[in-house]
Amino acid sequence: MSVGSLIAADLGVAVLAAAGWLGGGAAASARRRRLALGLAALALVATLARAVTITTLVRAGWWFAAEKVLIAAPLSLAALAVAGPRLLRVPGDIRAVAVPLLFAGYANGGALLVTVLHGYPASAGAGLLAVAGVLTATVVSWRALGSRPSRAAYRVALAVAVGALVTGTGLAVAPGAAPAVPHDHRNRDERPVGEPTRRFTLTAGTATVRVGGRDVAAWAFNGQVPGPELTATAGDIIEVTLRNRDIARGVTLHWHGYDVPNSQDGVPGVTQEAVLPGQEFVYRFRADQVGTYWYHTHAVSDIGVRKGLYGVLVVRPAPVAGVDVPAPGAGVDVTVPVHTLAGVALPEPRSERVEAGTPVRLRLINTDSTTHRYALAGTPFQVAAIDGFDLRGPQPLRDTAVLVPAGGRYDLVFSAPATPVALFVDGRAVWSTGSVSTATDRWPVLDPLSYGAGSPVPWSRFDRDFTLVLDRGLDLRGLLPRYAHTVNGAADPDIPPQVVRLGDIVRFTIVNRSLVVHPWHLHGHHVLVLSRNGKPATGSPLWLDSFDVRPGEVWEVAFPADNPGVWANHCHNLPHAEAGMVLHLMYG
Ligand code: C2O
Ligand code: CU
């Protein structure tokens, strides 16, 4: 059982326990004896079952067992201690056990709320607030049900509740470290000198585009979705003029996976101001990374990218004199940028004839906010590159699917067979050389961490270590409270920046404590994967800019701090980023 499903199971049992106790209490107060006993029995079993789920999580090395042990377990024990004995000697009047059952319900519910709302890190403040809430609710029920607690018991409960409330609130609102991300608009001009050798103009505007046989209102570059494909050769100086015709909330261009100088990174409020209607911005950078990349707006990116402000960037190697590099056009080189536009899955399927023996490269690009599953049927193939970086010694694969995270890219290569091949995305054929009817949904999925030829990690020590715990929690620091996607218990803009120095080797550990996948994306750098869930990566060195951290997973990655500036470091499920999951890497 994966840690992810264990967490889900534990949550399920916790909900069952809380609901059982509360329902039992309500039934008892309504004198529904059998219902009350039935629900209480269910709750009892669920509460005991949590002992199993919590111990299994502890044994699986789950990072956050502490909070379960410190908050959920004591409250559950208190629930059992109060409600259990009374259930064993049920009095004639079932109403007499209503308050103990309700107390057990509040205790379990309180622990559950701490887990779901407060998140990481568990704090004494949250624990005390939970206790105060449980006691207050119990006292209120006590009075409402008209039973007469002894004055003393009543006073004690009330005093403890008030005490816990005051201390808990004090601890919870105590100011934490006040982070400040210096937003750097000075824009030191880091653009390369020299004449641009590739010039493009991208004009952002609202547009109606025809997809899947219907007209869709989109935001588009040069009126098309995806935007124009930008191609260059290694060594080119690329210049892109961005204009905004009528996107009221502004646009920018971010070169996803391209480690450009900071001032060209396209993050509004950090590296530049958003380009408003009628304005323009010129980006210039050297094409010194070969491979498959993409660009997209970074202004209100969750909406802008979804509505169509994205496109492909491909940089091909420069031909070397005297070396046998296949001339452009000698092979088939196809980009497959997958996107969901107004419910229509892009790209539209396309079929072409390919001569047997022709080298083919399929560049898979996931521009959506969630993972896509790709399957290439009808031929053995290799994964030549991931996130623009070539893999070492990629073995031939057959009947194997690959999962491309949001923002990620995989290059698949093969030599065209005489029989048809087809590339499927989530079961839908998007590119083919003929008709292939193969069911690919049962295929095993490639694990890139053990694919290709291994090589030792190039560093033996790390100058900085950071831990990022990805979670959900209540964020009360803004104008309105929100249920945010959090990092280390805080949400953007309150997540302290990671401060490094030029030349540092930086390691960071990412832990997903939530129940959803978080595709992680650091700007300006590629990170080398060291391990996942404590198991070292054994395959080809994996230099990634986008990787899925699934529920319960722990990833350890590292990179050399060699590109100064202030860089966004965020979840590429863009609605998550919008809901708080953004921090910054900063050179100090
Ligand atoms: Cu592709 Cu900050 O994003
Ligand atoms: Cu996320």
C-alpha cells in the first residue's frame, strides 16, 4: 500500500469515527437506543482502527506521524475513555450517554479539523484551540440536553476551555518570521550583446479559435492556440517582442525550462511588470540549451495558460563541420504539445506517412495543470531526453507508458518500422503513421529514476538544505480567509524565501503531505534528482525542471546555484500556485 493510499485510508477512518460518535450522540439524545448503540459500535471500531493506520504510517516513515500521535491520538483516547465505559453499562435511559458520545465526536472531529485545516507544522497553538473547541462544544451540548452536570465539573470544563482558547490563540497569532521577497524591478540588463539571429513577435490578444469542430473564445498569441512554434539553433541569440493587444490583466513570457538570465524570466512583480494592453516588452537570450521547451504567460497564469497563451520552443543542435549530424529534414521531428482548451483535448489528431527506417523524434509537452499519460504503440523506442536534457544510455522500451508531469517534456525517439505506429495521450491517438488498434491502458509505466545508465552524484557535500512540505491549510493572513495550498504551513506571499549564495550546492527535500499531486517547478535552474522516498535514483542523471510529487512522496533534489536573481519556485498545477503554492529562491 502506498503512503498516499495509507493517508487517504487514515483520513477515511477518522471521518467514520467522528461521524459515528456524533451520530451516536444525536441518536441517544433523541432516545433512538438501537441506532445510538449501532453508531457508537461503528465509531468504536473506527477509533480502534486508527491505532492501526497511525502505527502503519509511523512505520512507513511518514513524516507527519508526530501530529497524529500528539493531537489525534490523545483526543481519540480521551473519547474512548469517556464514552467506552458508559457504553458497556448502558443505563435504562439512553439519553444518559448522549453527552459522552457527543464529546467523543467533538474530540475526533476536532483532531480531524486540525489535520485538514491547520496542516503542517502541527503546533501547540492548534492543539490547544482544538481542545478548547471540543470542551466548549461539550459544555454547550450538556446544557442544551438539560442534563445537570455538577457545578464543579461544569466550572472545570469551562475554565479549561477558556484557558486553552486564550493560550491557543496567543500561540497561533504570534508573528512568525516575516518574510520579504525583494521584488527586483531594476532589471539589470543581462541580455546578451550582439545582433539577434532569431527574431519573433508575439502579440497576445483575445481570439476565437476553431478546435474540435467548434469555435472557442481563447486568449492567443498571434491569433492561434498554441502560439507560433519558436525554433532556434544552439548559439542563436533569440529576440522576442511581446505585445499585448487587449489582455486586460496583462501578459508576460516565461521560458519554461529555459535557464535564461533572471531579467528575462517573465515573472510579473518579480522580474518585470506585467505587459498591459498597448505595451510591449523585448526578451533577448542566448540559445545555449538544446532541447524541448515551451513558453507561456506568467501573469494570472492559471487563467492565461488555460485559455491558450502558450507555445513551443525547440532549440536544435548546431551542425558541426565534418561530423555526421542528420541534416534538418532528414528525419521526422514532431512536437506534441498537449493542452485542454475549453474542454477540447489538443492537439487534434494527425497522421502522416513515414518511410521505414526514418529516424523519428516525438517531443511530448504537457502544458496542462495535471499529469498526462502517453503511450507509443507499434514500435520499440527510447526516451532520449526529459525536460530538455539528454539521458545517458536509455534502454529500448516497448509497450511501456510514460507519465509527463504538468510543464514537463519527454522526447521519444525511434526508427520508423514498416508497420504503423501511434502515439496515444490518455488513450486518444494524437499522432500516427497509420491505424493502430492497441489497448495501451494496461501498460506498465516507466520510472525515470531507474532508466538509463547511472552515474555518481557529482557532489559530496551540500552548502544549503531546505525542506518544503506541501500541504493544504487555512490561511488567515490575507484580507479574506482562504483554504490555501501551502508550503511549510504558509501560503504565498508569506512563505519565507530560500536564500542561497552564488556557487552553493543546494539540496532540497520536498514532501507531499496532501492528497493531491503537486508538479514542482523551479525557475532558472534544473535540479538533479537524488532520491525518492529514501531510495536513491539509479538511472541516468535526471536534470528536471518539472516533476510530480505524489501524495505521501518525499523527493530529494539538488542543484548548483549558478544563475543569480530572484526565482519563482512553485507548483505547476497553476490553480494551486494561484492558491498559495509559490515561494522564491533568492541569491543573497
Ligand atoms: Cu511554467 Cu512559473 O512556470
Ligand atoms: Cu500543486
